[in-house]
Amino acid sequence: MTAALSFLRDNAAFLLAGALLSFTSSFGQTFFISIFAGEIMTTFSLSDGDWGLIYSLGTTASAIVMVWSGILTDRLRVRVLGAIVFAGLAFACLFMAFNPYAALLPLSIFLLRFTGQGMTSHIAMVAMARWFVATRGKALAIAASGYAVGEAILPVLFVAAMTLIDWHYLWMVAALFILLMLPVMQRLLRQERTPQSLAEGDTALGMDGRHWTRKEMLRHPLFWFVLPSILGPSAFVTALFFQQVHLAEVKGWSHVGFVALFPVYTIVSTLFMLLAGWAIDRFGTRKLMPFYQIPIAISFVVMASADSLWWAAFAFALMAMTTGANSTLPSAFWAEFYGTRHIGGIKSIATAAMVLGSAIGPAISGVLIDRGITFPEQMLGITIWFLLASALIWFGVTTAARNLTRPA
């Protein structure tokens, strides 16, 4: 307990900055944008298919840009790059508030997804992976708690506010909040060191006792063995939340009753996010990566066969075990196996894959629904995906771990 309190006290500014970045990324996440889906479709006379296509186009574009922009975290301080991204996210919120044309909605979604889900969360995780070595898991978990806080409070606050305030003004409120958080972040990181100086000091080497570049990582088979596990949670969890109305209708549940289960997901996800942080520091990522997607594989089987909201709650709890660990484990994995000197560029590929997954999941599930295959009927295939992804991780990590010359 004393060691934990010392860790929090000594690193409070950096940990709070990471949590603030994660929380602020909420304004570009699916769970927040989807709050306004009904109002956006009504305002611009869009069908569900139109809205899904627009959302996928904007998100896919942000994934493509992330491949190059993510490298900036290796070259700029967090307080500098974070300020630029915060300003961009505030502008994206204002663009959504004032945009009068349906034709510009893909651009609006792109700006929100790129600056919010993409860059803001990317900066937070790269910073934690770089700044902390022996306590990397704890740092990633604490920083990622910002996601859970945003997921827990923002939908409730903004849905309630929407009954009193026009939805356009709420996007203006979001922009104002982001701008107010900018000087707070600057204050927290007033003594931040540069990525370049860190590259010469507090760093961790990867396989073969060296720092890997992004090009070297892409030529190494381990990345391709892990890629399906990066795409999976983003694609299929996003699809589940995106298709929540359809799922409730097919199951014969009320939408309100189904949404009331979300706190179960948030609570369990937070617990396993913290547990994963401790486990990373205790066991390393090589022992955890092959198994952490087993619960989500089981969750889709349970959800597909669930005939009551109680079983749906159990499915959400299983799913949250994986998504909680997913908030911290992959970020630590890249640092442990490939080193930290080029971690920004390396993780930008993973972030782009994650963003891409969140684009293709709703699109594919929507197309299958239009062809008469309900989302519960799709869940067996989703389960098979996660099981195969786990098998690939096990083979790739087991083989590559032989080249880890020293503990992370």
C-alpha cells in the first residue's frame, strides 16, 4: 500500500495528464457520437443505412491518416502535440454544431474520430508506455480510467441535457470543455521531458535487445499474428453498441432495459483494466496476450443465446473482461516486444487498425442485417474470429518471446 501511494504521489501529474487525455477522447468515441444519432438522422433526413455509411467513411479516413500522424508522438512533446489535438477536437465539435450540410457529415465524423478516438487516445497510451517501465501496467491502467469515466457519465449527462437543450448547443458545450481542459493539461506537464531525451534515458529495449522501427515491425511476423486481435474488439464491440436497437428488437427486449445494462459493462471493464495493469507488471504481456480474448469469445455465444436481460448482463460482464484488459495490455505489449524509442510510430499502426475496425464492424454487420442475417445470428462467426485470433497470438508470442533478452 505504501509503495502504491508513493507511486501515485510521485507521478500524479503525469498520471492525471494521461487520464485527462483519455477522458477527453470520449468526444470522438462511438458511445458519445451515437447519442446524437437520432437527431442527426432527423436533421439531415438520413436513413440508418445512410448514417452507417457516413460513419464508416469518416472513421476509415481517420484510420488512414493515423498511420502517418501517429509518428508525431515520437517527435513532439505531449503538451505541444496534445494542445494541437485538443484545439482540433474542439474545432471538430464546433463543426458538428454548425454544419448545415449532409454532404459535409463525413468530414465532420472524420474530424471527431481522428482528433478524438485516434490522436487523443493515442497520445495518452504512448506517453504512459514511454514514461513508465517497471510500472508501465499500472500507469496505463490509471490513464485508461479516463475512458471508463467518460463512458460512465457523459452519455447520462448529455442524454438528460438533450431533453432541455438543442443538440447543436451540446456540441458547443463539449468544445468549451475541451478548451478549458487545455491549460489544465499544460499545467500538469509543465516539467515534461521530450521524447528524444527519453530515448536516451528511461527506455525499455524490445526483442533482440534493441529498439525496433516501424518498418522493421511491419516486416516481422509477430505483428501480423497479433493484428486480428487488434481489429476484433474494436470491430465487434463497436458493432454491438451500434446495432443495439436492432439487437433489442430481435431479442424482444426494451431498448431502455438493454441500455440499463451498460453500467455492468463499465464497472467490470474498469475492474479488469486495473487488474490487467497489475498483471502486466507482475507477469509481463507475453503470458497474458494469448488468453485475454477468451472471455469475449464466450460473451458472444452467451449473448446470441440469451433469452433474458440477466443473461445479457452476464454476456456484458464477460465482454468487459476483455475490453478492460484491452485498454492497457496491447499498449504494453508493443513496448515490451519492440522497445520504446519508436513506440509512437509503432503504436500508430495499431491505433489505425483499431480505428479501422470500428469502421468496418458496423458496416459489415449492417450489410448482413439488410440481407436477413440478424446480429445474434452473426455472433457465432464473431466467436470463431476471437478464438482464431487467440490461437494466432499464442503462436506468435510464444515464438517471439524467445528473442526477449531481458525482462520488460
